[in-house]
Amino acid sequence: MATAVSNNTALSGTSATSSGTVSAQEQTDRFMKLLVAQLNNQDPMNPMDNAQMTSQIAQINTVSGIQELNATMQSMAAQFTSMQVLQGASMVGHGVLVESNTLSIDGGTAKGAINLASKADKVTIDIKTAGGQLLETINLGALPAGQSNFQWDASKYSGLSSVNFKVNATQGGNTVKSTDLAQDTVTAVGTENGAMSLQLKGRTAVAYSAIKSIL
């Protein structure tokens, strides 16, 4: 009597190929060949019942369906990114805020913002070179919680290095936490790793998700 093929043979063959790069049709063909071999070599005294066959066919249909769904989702994601870039083109020329303490100088002015976790009775901003040299201290006085904008007159700055800022915010002598935001201008829109990215005038490209505010 021919040796019976185990019921797990078709299943293991299906799961092995599902992790590969073959198409859903190729997987279906392989499964059917395994299933036919299983039927031809089954023990006549202990044949596969309808429930087993239905279960195995359902498994291959599930694998094929998942692959087709993945392909559809990838296509939809690519179309969505293209639509985002098309819509994002309207941002070119607009100012945006990104989380950074490095200021971009444009037309002799550097602009930024701070986001205070709570109100502060004293807020100052130190403008420094990349090497740590203090250029100027801006006194903003008392500020409420939330976002406050500032700008620095950089018309007299002739250095080649980037300019950074450091926030000193206190309430009753206690430090108030803040988030540093730098303003820049969008010059182009593109994609990177399947997501929309924005090229900024004074720094490298950033992901759209990095934009904290559009001005």
C-alpha cells in the first residue's frame, strides 16, 4: 500500500510558501498539487473527510486573500501619498514651525517660538552661535502657558555658523518647561520612504509629521 501523505503536508507547504515572494496564484497551484497528492496517497480505510478538505481550502483562500489585500493597501497608500504631495504643493512659500532650537536667518531676521508648559513670570531667550558664544539676550517678560513667538534682528550677524537659542523660563524662581520651535520656509514638497516630506529653506528636509504649525 502506498504511504499516506500526512494531512499536515498541505498545510505546511501552504504556510511555507506564504512567507516567500511567490504570487497568490503560484501558491494556489502548489497547494492544489499537494492536495491532489494527498488524495491520491490517502489511506482508503481512513480517507480525508469533507471537514478536513474544506478547512485546508479555506486556509489557502485566506492566504491568497491576505496577499491580495496587502497589494491593494500598498497601492492605496502610494495613491494617498501622491495626493498628499499634490495638496502639499500649496504649502510652498509658507512659513512653518518645526521642533528645533536652530534658527534660520532669512532677510536679516531669525524667527522662532516657544511653547510653555505653564505660565512664567520671567522669560528670556539667549541667542548663541553653534560654538556657544552669546550674541544677544531677548527679554520676553511674563508669558502665559502655550505658544509665544519671537524674532531676532540678525542684520549685524556676519558669522557663517548656525545660530541657536536657549530658553530660560521661571515662575516664582522655579523652572518652567518649554518646547523650542524654529520658523522656516517651505521651498519644495516631495516623498521620502513612502511619506510626504518638505524641503525647507534653511535646513534639511523634514517629514510632514514634523511640522508643528503652518503660518
